[in-house]
Amino acid sequence: MNFQQDNVQIEKEKTMKFKPLLISLLAGFSLLSSSSVSAETVNVEAKTVVQQNLTTGQQTVTQTDQVNINTATAIELQKALIGIGTKKAEAIVQYREAHGPFTAAEQLMEVQGIGKATLEKNKSRIAL
């Protein structure tokens, strides 16, 4: 009987040694798999945020590049339009005040100092 009790005791000790090892291994595998899932989630979220920011940024650029030539001040015209300095910007405002609002971008060529080349450079920047 004593021999059997010793064997049972030895088996219990072996099992007791392997249980913590087995639990540690299972916990480690579960952490590894959950961290890779978390990393994928973070990467997907980061890509989404970057794409949203890029989209927002592009929309902002489009909105800020255009200027309404019927409502803009001389300073706003000067900042937004290529080749338009202080004098030409003031001439645009004076023309608008004298003749009323522009109905087409091409009317800018009626302002002294603004020709076809200047109009072509700025056509995408002009709003009515």
C-alpha cells in the first residue's frame, strides 16, 4: 500500500508541476492572439483617420483656393488670385462697384490690366 501511495503522490506532484506551465502557455497564446487582433484594429482605425484627414484636407484646400469675385475684398482677391497685386485687386473691386456683380469669370478681362493669361491661371480659383 505504501508503494501505491508513493506513486500516487509522485503523479500528483508531476501534475502540479505541469498545471502552472500549461496555464502559462495558454495565457501566453491568448495574449499573443489578442494583441495581434488589437494591432490590426489600431492599424485599421489609423488608416481610417488618415483617410478622413486627407479627404477633409483636400476639401479645405478646394474651398480656400476659390474666391468669390463678387463679395471678396481687394486683400482677399490679392491673396487668392495668381498675378493679382494690390492695384489689380482694387481695380476689380472698383469695377464691381461701378458695373454691378460679375456674371461670368470672363468679365474680369474688362478690368484694366487683366488679360486672358491671367484669367486662365485663375479660372479654377474664381467663384461667382
